[in-house]
Amino acid sequence: MLGNFSYKNATKLYFGDDSLKYLNDELPKYGKNVVLIYGGGSIKKNGVYDAVISILKANGKNVVEDAGVMPNPTADKLREGVKIAKAHNADLLLAVGGGSCCDYAKAVSVSVNTDEDPWEKYFVKFDEPTCEIVPVGCILTMAGTGSEMNGGSVITNHDTHQKIGHVFGEEVMPKFSILNPKFTFSLPKRQMVAGIYDVFNHICEQYFSGTDDNVSDYLAEALMKSVIKNSLVAIDDPENYEARSNIMWAATWALNTLISRGKTTDWMVHMLGQAAGGYTDATHGMTLSAVSLPYYRHILPYGLSKFRRFAVEVWGVAENGKTDTEIAEEGLAEMEKWMRKIGVALTLSELGATKDMIEGIADATIILDGGYKTLNRDEVVRILSESL
Ligand code: NZQ
Ligand code: ZN
């Protein structure tokens, strides 16, 4: 039975190969002072930077740049970003990049008008913002996280080996996001597939929970099928607009709060992956792929009927003459074949994790209870060890 819920998504989206022009519609809604947030320079190579700058200039904006947002943005960088935005008296934070830039912009947005340390306040104490929030807009260049249409913000603290996500409310969601699938064409293949696996796993995290008949699960299955099909096109033909646009749109729907309405959710792959990320600083999607198979094989007996449904509905496994367990296991075997085909990491060792890190990663793993099995610490250690 669907649980009770409210639903609103506060982000306005512009999607398509001409979508950047709508920045002209959005900019006049905000004051003059814009902080342009971007990463390590990919936007300078693929022309997105020049295109954005010329629109900002045409709209008479006073722009300050906050560049160098790294993948898995750090608490130190966040403190620096808050200083830049404060000094510039920012009216709009415009993030141009992947999930890291969008997440970072949200974290800055809730920290400009408070004197408290942003890491401590939002990622250790999980306070909700009570200060004025600077509006955020996103121009997305990588499909994966869903950050363009959600309130999530994940920050990494290298000193403490922690990678922590805070899911803020609608007031922190981007006011607008611009999604041009062509901007993703320049992604290196490894980043593209990491993003694809991130999308797929966001759907799994919301699918592998509950025993009721729930419309969200049907939506999830459709999204998963689309991601699988289009990923196989995109790995052979990265500039296939149809495939890249489908992946980009599926990424947004995978984590824009819709498919979790009215149901419980799991999120343990993310908890394990994030904890591993705190130690290795590895690419987000790859940390998820590395722990997924050991985790799902471990919880399969506890969620057997859903894993059976996953096998049949998502992977087309034939049912005749097989036990439920055989069908469910075949589904995960098909998933593994797909993961190998697109080329995601299947072990934590290839991401730089070592045996001596396992205890620390296990300590850092937040155990959630929305899935089919609430793990105990021994199980966490076992799954992490099997993932090595
Ligand atoms: O920094 P630049 O030079 O831009 O290069 C980036 C970066 O090196 C590159 N890139 C992005 N777009 C490109 C491109 N290179 C060439 N052409 C383009 N068009 O890709 C690299 C990775 O970018 P990043 O933004 O780090 O990737 P992603 O979008 O996967 O974001 C990862 C971060 O988001 C968090 C992750 O934990 C991680 O910190 N997440 C955020 C979530 C949310 N807000 O809800 C949920 C997710 O589960 C995730 O945890
Ligand atoms: Zn993710």
C-alpha cells in the first residue's frame, strides 16, 4: 500500500540541445552578482564556459569565478567557496559541471549567511538551514547524480576520511537547471559509465525495499530498462544524441524524489560506497559498482520476491522450470554481465582500497534500516571484504 506523502519539485528544468539559451530567461530574476562555480577545466575545453560567459555578459552580470571544485568536493574547498560568495555578496550561485559542482553550490548556498562552520553544521550535526539561502542554478555537463533536481549535497572531509551527504529540503534545490545532452559528449568514457551506474543504482536503492504493490516500482523498472538499453548504445557510440539524452533524462528522474514517494528505500550500496569513497576518493559511481554485487547477493534471500521480479521484469529472465532463488540469482548474473560490458569497477581494490582499510570503512558505514535486511557490523565487514 502506498504510504502517505506530499510531493513537490521546486526545480525548473530546461532540457535539450538548445536549452542554454533559457539562461537568458532566468538571469533577470536575480541580482547582479553571480558566482560562477566550475570544476577542473573541462568546460573550458568543450566550449561551455565561453557560451555561459557570453550570456552572463549580455545580461550585465558582475561575475566572480569559483573554479577548481574537485570530484567529491571537500570541506576545505567548501569553506573557501563560502568566503568567495560572501565577499562577492552573491545573488546567484551558478554551477556549471557535474554533480560535484551542483552539490558544492548547494552547500555554499546554505552557508553564506551563517558564521558557523559549514562542515560541522550540515555534515556532522545535520542542522537544517535557518539563515537566508542564496539561490542556485545549474548547467549540467555530466549525467549521474540527479543533483540538478534534488536537495542532495555530498561533501568529503579528507582529514577524517568521511564522505557525508545531507539531503536538504526544497528551498535548497536548484531554482533552475539546464540540461543539454550534447554537453555530456566530451565526458571520458570512464566518467560516462560511472555516471550511468550511479543512475542505475539510484533506481535500485529505491526499488529494493517493501513488499507492497507500488507504482514507484513500475516507474523504477521502466527507468532501469531505458538506462540499460541506452548505455549499450552510448558505450559504442558516445555521440548518439538519442542515447545520451535518454540517459540524462533518466538520471534526473532516478533521483528527483519521485520514485521514492510512498515507499521505503534502501540506500545501503550508497552508504558502503560513500564510506569507501571517504578512504579512497574514488569516482562515486565506481564505488557503488564495486560493492553492489556482494551486497545484493547477500540480501537476496531476504528480498527474494523483489529480486525475482527484478530478474524477470528488468532482465527478461525466463521463469520456466526454475526455483525463485534460481530466477533471482540469474537476474543478478545478468546485471553482472551488463556491468562488465559497460566497464564499471567490480572491486574496491581497483579503486585503491586495501585490506587494512576494511575496518575503518566499516566504522564509517552508516547502517540504514529501510531495505530487506538491516546489516550488522559483521555483515558490513563481510560485504566489504568480498568487494575487495
Ligand atoms: O572538474 P571538471 O574538469 O569539470 O571534470 C569533471 C570531473 O573530473 C568531469 N566532467 C564533468 N562533465 C564533463 C567532464 N569532463 C568532460 N566533459 C564533461 N562534459 O567529470 C569528473 C567527475 O565530475 P563530478 O561532478 O565529480 O561527477 P558526478 O556528477 O558523478 O558527481 C559526483 C559527486 O556527486 C555526489 C557524489 O558523492 C560525488 O561527490 N552525489 C550527489 C548526489 C545528490 N546530490 O543527490 C547523489 C549521488 O549519489 C552522489 O552521492
Ligand atoms: Zn549516487
